[in-house]
Amino acid sequence: MVNSGTGDPSAAIEIVFWFFVPVIMLMVSKAILFIAQAYASLKLMNNDRLQKALNDLEKEPQAPEFDTYLSTEVNIIDIKADATPSEPADLTLEQIWEEISKTTMDKAMQGDKAARDWVTKHIFTDPVTPESTGSPFISDAVDALKSVGYKVSDVRKVANQLCSQNDYASLEDLIQDIVKNC
């Protein structure tokens, strides 16, 4: 046993060690117990989820349920009363696009976030214009002025306007006019 009356520092350390060993062992055993319980409940929870998924697969397929506050109703076209589902609608792609855009714009103005995102992505973008409609120098002029620091959309817009009004014979003339108008 330890002789506590001598004042030996190693004896004091030994006393403290033997005092805290049971406390440390108790804490370690509680931590192991907690981890084991958490693992067991996690494994049980995963088994329950797996069993539920297997049960769902065995059932007949059903239509998914949606919460009403998450769904957005969009009426694209009015179907004639005498039309059958196999008959195609008499709308062109442009008319369908206009109807979709109009309906989504209305929803966006009412505060629907998904509709606002769609409108921002599909309606409020720079239109894609084929480069073949204007001068063959447009893409070269845009590349040249882009490297100098001009904004591509501004340069392309001004270049398309200028090429629709004038017939350019050289790239230098087009770039000079773009710089004057930007």
C-alpha cells in the first residue's frame, strides 16, 4: 500500500491515480454503452426503413401524394369539349410557348418562387441570335473587344444593330463603329 506520511511526490500521484481510475472507468463504460445503444438504434432504424421500402415495392404502384401548398396548377390550354385525347391540339409550338410563358409570368407575379426562377431562366435572357444573319465579322469583333474588357452582350448587341444598318467590308471598320457606340 501507499505510505502517505512520507511526503513523497510519487506517492501523491499514485493516490490521485487510484482515486480517479474508477471514475475514468465509469466514464469510459458509459461512453461505450452510449455508442452501442446509438449504433443499435441506427441499425434498427435502417432495418425498419429497408423493410418499409421492400413492403412498398410489393404493393401495387400508386400515384404519389403531393401537399397542396407545394403544387402549382398551370392551365396551359383549354381543351374543346368534343376533342378526344388522341386528337392533337390545333396550336403551334409558338402558341404553346406563349401560353406557357404567359401563365408562368402570372404565377411569378403572384409570388410563386419556382415560377420566378423559371421566368428568369427562360424568358429574361439575352436572345440567341444566329451569327449568320449579320456580318461574318461579328464573332471576330466580339472576341477582340472581349479581350480588351468590353462586355460580350453589349458588343454583340451593338454589332448586330450596326451590321443590320451597314455592310462592313473590313473587321477594323466594324470594331471602330462598335467602340464609338458602346
